[in-house]
Amino acid sequence: MTNSITNKTKRRLTAAALAAGVAGLAFSGGVMTTVNPSYAQAVQVAPTAQNTGFADVVEKVSPAVVSVRVKEKIVDASDRDSNLQGSPFENLPEGHPLRRFFEFGNPNGPATPGQRTPRRAPREGMAQGSGFFISDDGYVVTNNHVVEGGTTYTVVMNDGTEYQAKLVGADKRTDLALLKVDAPNTKFTYVNWADDSKVRVGDWVVAVGNPFGLGGSVTSGIVSARGRDIGAGPYDDFIQIDAPVNRGNSGGPAFNMQGQVIGINTAIFSPSGGSVGIGFAIPASSAQSVIQSLRESGNVQRGWLGVQIAPVTKDIAEALGLGSTNGAIVTLPDNETPATKAGIRTGDVITAVNGDTVSSPRELARKVAEFKPGASIDVTVWRDNAAQQIKVQLGNLASLDEASNQGSNSNVPVNPSSLRGYGLTLTPSDDGQGVVVTDVDPDSEAATRGVSAGDTIVAVNGTQVKSQREVEAAIKSASTSGRKAALFQLRNGDQNRFVALPISGS
């Protein structure tokens, strides 16, 4: 018995010693590589097995992170309006009664005939943000909103050295910009992009930048979420981080523990204007292609499909016989766009591009934007209970006016919803294009779901309708085919929307 206890004790001690040895090896692992800035190599940081903080990462990447100062001219509205300079009324004769509406820029009151209003010189404003070098010859990445409207650009290094920079190009849709520092005898320390597809929620992240103009500051946190859509643009796909990010951090990098850029800090959610732990970074994969285009040509060339789109809800999928809610339903193609020329119609559901499944309108926008103008793509649409392939030659999104080029990010109100009581009074449209809703029972589901008098029912399940009888026939056809809902296309003015009307029990 004594021997047995002794042997067990020995075995336990041996196991404990081995465990301690393994632990000791684990904690002794991890080697930090060093980089001599004179060689102008990209920063490389080897991960350590022991959590020793972020000092090693910060020490290596800080020389590549800069403050960006942007000088801009500010002209007061009153100064612009005084003397009517630049307005259609600047040639009005002295004493004209309309002139009194433009004299508020004169601190001495309305000008007397023959007297000109004094004009102050434009003031200079200063905007500040962050940026980082991506090459040893001086290319600096930052945000478009940091440099927008600037006249001169100054890059301030971590040690206080200042360099003048020029704007190579900017892209409003992704809020990215590229600056270039011309310093022929200087090789800048720069950082590499990370493969953000490997970034996981919960990974450590270090944000370096210029919050509130304080200069190089470091904060840390974790990746909180991926694929965030914050309504900033048609290509939203942000990485959410909880590392404190404040005003002035815009354009600065978010690093992984290897000193690689996983994203560019661009926006925060903040009721107060300061950090509340919700920041958003443009993923490295999205930024890389945009920055490369800016570097090569000064702008970004994107393919343009030319449709307005909305999500596919469960009701819409059921009404159209789709097996899932993947895809994007076309609500209103613009006139004479690549899509309409190729035959894509309102009510089509785009489910794939070149064979790659499209899960949402946002993904469709990103996929199309990856192609160059003039490229031919195969668009798969669901129409009349069957999938069809349509070849489309893409247009050039850059050629469109900014105010009217939201083809892949529709602002058309879409209200796909469930409707269990019709409560509608209909009459044929005067132009023969659809059936007008003249009255809606206020207690019906139609009213609560937004159907209102003045809406025109253009089609039901893709079939054009011109009378109440045709509407009823379309609903009956959907019911006979086993559908639980019929998809109504409604038009009001120049906007289309879709409402799925349940037909069970009808």
C-alpha cells in the first residue's frame, strides 16, 4: 500500500514537472524582429506567446503614422453676399430695391448709392487628421473627408518633422484619399496591409493617430464586429472596433499584433462627439484596391449597372417562388442604363454576378464596383419562376453626376410587407398604365403598411395589370400555383416600391 501511494505521488510530481516545463517553454517563446529604418523596409512584428502589451508593436509602427494638417480658405457667407459678387444680381444698378436684400454683409448697414460694401479677406481654416505611409517614397493614405476642400497639405512625422504633400487623388464613395510627399533623399518607414479576411471578432487591435490634434496617440481594444453598414455609402463594409477613436483619428491605421494595417479609422458612433467605444474602420482589402487606383490614375474607375435595388424579404421571396432571401430586387431601373439596355426589368431579382451568388443589395453594389467600365458580366435574374442569365456591358460610374449616381444604393422607399386585409378601392388609371388606389380602409392592413390613395398598382407578380379584374386574376393565379403571397408593384410619382400581399384564405 505504501509503495502504491509512493508511485502515484511520483507520477503526479512528474506530470506536474512536465506541465511546468511546457508552460515555461510557452512563455519563453516569441522573438521580435527588428527593422533598420534606413533600409526603408515594411514593418514586420513577430507575434509573442506571452502577452506583454502593445509596446513592441507601437515602437515599430509609430514612425510610419503621421498627422495630416490641411489648410483651407473660409469665406464668410456675408462676405460672399456683400456687393453681390459672384451672384446673378451683381450687376444690379446702385439704388435698385433688390440690392437691400444683399447688403447684410456691411457692418455699417445698407450701402448708400455709390458706396461699395467693405469686403474682408478670406480666412484660413485648419483641419487635422491622421494618415500612414504605405511606401518608402512617400505615399500617405488618409480619409477623403480629412483633405476635402484643402489648399495645402502638411504631413507631420512622429518626431515633429514636417513635409509638404500634394493630393494624388480622392474617392468620396469610400472616403479614401492618397497624398504624396516629395523628399528625394528620404526613405520613409512604412507599413504593410493585413489580410483582413483572417481578422476575427475578438482579435486585438491598436489604433494610432492624432486625436484632437494632440499628436501621436495610441489606443487599444478588440475587433467588435465585421461587415457593418452605417449608411455612409454604397460600399459600406466596416470593421467595428472598440479601441477609443476620436476626432482627429480619421485616416489613421488600425493595426493587428503583427504591425499590419487591418483597417483605416473613418467614423465613430458618438452622441457626445467623443469616443464611446464604437469606431468603424475601412477594411484593408477594400482600401487596397482603391488606393492602388488612386496611385495609378488619380481616380477610381468603377463599373455601373444602373439599377435601383432593395432587399428581398421573406414575403417577397414567397411571392416570387424564391427559395431564399438572397439577392436584390430591382425597384426602378434608371432610363437608358446598361441594365435596361440589356433587358433587366423592374421586379427582377438579381441573384448572381458571373455565377457568384449575391446575398444582398450591398454585396451586389460591391461586386459590380469591382469591374472596370466596359466590362461584360453575366447577371443572373429570377423572373417568371425561372432563373435567366443576362449579359450586361457595364457603364462608367465616374461619369455620372454625384447627385444622381446612386444606382447601386437606392434611396427609393421600399416597403415590402405583409397585408392580410386588402381594403382597397381601385379604378383604372387615366393613362391605361395600371390601376389607381382611390381609397384605403383605415382599419385594414393595407393602411398600416403604407398603401395609400394615389398609389398605382402597376403589376402583380410581374404581370402588368390595367383593371381590377386583372388584379384579381393575378392574385388567383398566384394562389392556384401554391403561393402564399402575391407581389404588388406600386408606383407613386416616379418611384416604385413592392408590397407582398398574403393570399392565404382569399
